[in-house]
Amino acid sequence: MSGTAPNDSFHIEGGARLIGEVTVTGAKNSALKLMAASLLAVGKTTILNVPDIADVEIMSELLTRLGCTVEFERTTHAVTIDVPEVPGSRADYDLVRKMRASINVLGPLVTRLGHAEVALPGGDAIGSRGLDFHIQGLRDLGAEAHSEHGYVIAIAPNGLRGADITLDFPSVGATENLMTAAVLAEGITTIDNAAREPDVVDLGEFLVAMGAKIEGLGTPLITIEGVKKLNPTTHATLCDRIVAGTWAFAAAITQGDLTIHGARAEHMEIPLEKLVAAGAVVTTTADGIRVRMDQRPQAVDVATLPYPGFPTDLQPLIILLNAIAKGTSMVTENVFEGRFMFVNELVRLGAQIKVDGHHAAITGVEKLSGAPVMATDIRAGAGLVLAGLVSDGETIVEAGYHIDRGYPGFAHTLADLGAKVWRE
């Protein structure tokens, strides 16, 4: 895992086509939630196919401070978490501020211990992802839950009880936290308008392997029948569709040819449809997909939506594709209002983009121009590095640690595919 300093940067020389093969490891957004959910069962749980990224290190430290023993075997990508009979109940700010997924310890701790204090999380600067749905859902389950002095505090001394919960928005984090809280609650819980992301399904299948009773995974209505106790288990994280999508767009943006092992086309239907509309040739392989682009892309319109819609995490990549495409396009952001911070940096590289509210109007240019830029989040950072590949001269992407939180060995992989990229 990377121990990069906050001033760590990527240096990119423009002009490379990415050609070759990449292998996608387990999904960051799934592995972190699985690690948090291991708190539900006393004993050793093993999670396989865990990506070697900085966020896994942060979650490992958080669980260690809660009293767990955590071992990460890098060669096999396996994390083993030994959970004590009575873990700690307080997740402090100094760790939680670094990573949004830290909030996922809230549900398991409340339902197991009857109380939890979790600092309001940090992570990426992509918008005001409030915890209202989490707090209201826990209240529905019978907890006293509120925010105070920078912490979410939830107390349920007599345990949680099943309830019918309706989410105003299909929030991934709220669905996951409430699902992990409900598995040990007394009675039956329903979560209506639940998130349908593959990561949510993966977490649900992990909980079922521990002994939970859950139906409706992957649909808008999840039903959970509480059980008295869960048992530790072994589970393999599903492959990362966002990393796979990043490499798919990288092939199209650089007019390259990439075979992406581990990618699951059924989890990426709309992004792949957009790539085909832009002129890419997309084929499925025995264990993934191949994306080839032989000409300058055509501009495509897109609107981000919860799964199975176009993922907000790939929005910077399709904005970059449109920025160097033929024609004009409109990208609409419907999930996180702060995602367009990326646009300001792309404009520094010569992109022609005008933002109005949650719409970005883009006029494609043939080539961008290298300049110093700043990564504001994981996906924006990856997008800016790829932008450097289609820019004249040298591009420097500051705050490279963001990229390390989501992409293991990003610079090395790019270099193996023919790019001139190095770290300083």
C-alpha cells in the first residue's frame, strides 16, 4: 500500500496510446464495507481479492483501534480480521476524516453493542453527502441517533427492532449501514428504494454467508429477517467496475487497445454503450472485456444516475473523453454536486467546458495542453493523469495520494501500457 505524502505528484508526458492488458482487482467500494461488516461476528473473517490501496490501510487501522487484529497478506490479496467479543464503540476523527467508508462501522457497532460514536466522515471533495438517511433509518430501527460535536452518536440499549424504512434517495451508504444494522435486529426490516449497486449485493451476499437472512438484493426492496448471531466467514470481493471502467475509458481516450481482465460487462452496461456510441469497439473476452478505439472519439451526452444508470464515479472520465472528442456534448450530474470541481482543472489544460448548475456543456478540442493541475478526489485524479496522456508537453497532477486511494500501482500500470508517467 502506498505511503505517499500529500504533496506527492504524478508527472505525465503526452502522446501515448495505451496498448496491452490490465487486471482489475477487488472493488474498493466493496472491500472496505466488507471489512467494516466483519465487526458483526466474533472471530476470524477472511476477505479475499482485496485491492492493495491506501484506503484499505486506513480501514485496517480503524478496525485495529476498535480492538480487532487485522492482517493483510499482499501476495494473496487476503485480509483476515479477528474480531473480539466486545470491540470498541468509538471511531475517532483523525482516521474517519480520511475516508468516507469509515461510516460503515456505525451499523455493525450499534446493532452488536447497543451504542456507537463515529466521527462525521471525510474523503473526497465531491459534495455534501449528508448522513440524514443513516440517522433517520437507525431511528426507525429504534435507536436514539443524532449528530453532536462532529460525531454521529447512536444508542440502542435494548437492541434494535425491525422496521419498514423508505429512503428518499437510493443511497448506497445508507442502504449498507441499515442492512448491517438490521441483520441482528429483532423482527423483519424492509428497506424500500434501496441502492442496487453490485457493491451492495456483494455486501448482502457476505452477510448471508455469515448467517443473515436477506432477500431482494439487487432490487429496490430489500427484506431482512433479524437473527440472534452471525458467524465469521470467508468471502471474495467482487471485481471493481469503476477501475475497469476507468481502463475502458482510458483505451478510448488515448485511441488505444486494452484487454481488461476481471471486468464484468454486465455491471458496466451503460458506460460500455456510451463508449460504443463514441466509436469504440467493445468485445467480451473469456474473463473480461477488450476496448479498442481507432479514431478520435465522437461526443456523447450522458446523465449520471444511481445504478444501473451511468455511475457518477466515471463522470470525470466521460467529461475528459468529450473534451477531446469531435462535436459538442452535455454531461449532467445528478448524484454529487461537487463532481464538477474536476472541470476547473481540465479547463487549465485547454478544455472548452461551461458549467451551469448540474450541467456541463463541452466542445471538443483535438488536443489538450500540459499544465500543473490538482486532484480533488480519486476519480478526478485518475482523469487528470489520463488527460495528461492526451496533452501536449508535460502535465503535473498534484495531490496524487487521492489516486492511491483507489488505484493500486496506477503509474506503474500506465508505464507498462506505454505511457510516460512517473512519481515525484
